Amino acid sequence: MATLIPVIIALGSNSNAEKEIARAQISLKQLFRNRISFTRALWTDPIGFGGKKFLNVLALASTSLSIIELQTAMKDIERQCGRTPEGKKRYKIGMDIDILEYGGQKLHLSDWDRDYIKELMAELPSLTFK
């Protein structure tokens, strides 16, 4: 049996946000074979550019995928949820998915200092896979 690696993932959307977060959650549940749980959703102001507020969620999951395979899968889900280069230029992000931690290795280090990440991160210890 493959070794399962713990991962923490951040999801955010500011374009049809509720719909796209729900769509991404369904895709992630399939990808992780239901070995995933989500925090509550939290609205935040955009960071670093204009546009509408973002709806953000963190996920705790476990996977046998390599980091490269996981990153590729995240990009595919982003595209399925309406992320396009043209949309980004117009500050419309259908879906942004970042792997914050993979097997204990922290990624996207600047994100860890964001207030909403800290707030949602506090919910992770209480999550269980359903």
C-alpha cells in the first residue's frame, strides 16, 4: 500500500465564488478519495490587486501523489473552475489553489503570514476525514 502524505491546500475564488469553491471541493474529494476535510469559508479583501472579495477555504488531505502530480492536478481543477489568463488580467479568479504544505514541507511561505490563513489554520486540528 502506498504511503499517504499529509497536505494542506488553500482555495480562493472571487468570480462566482460559492459555486466555484463547491465545484473545486467536489473535484478534490474525488482526487483524494474522500481523504480530505475543509474549513469553513471566509470572505477576504483581495491582496496585491483590485477586484472583488475572495472566498477562501483551507483543506487538510492525504495523498500518495508526488508533489509534481499534485500540482498538475491542482492546475487542472483551477481550469475546470474557470481560471484563465484573461480572467486574471481582469482580476477575476475563478479558482486559485495553492499547496501550502506537502509532507511537512511548507510552501508559499508568504501566505502563512496572512490573517485569514492563520484564522482558518486554527480549524485544521479539529478536522477529520469523512
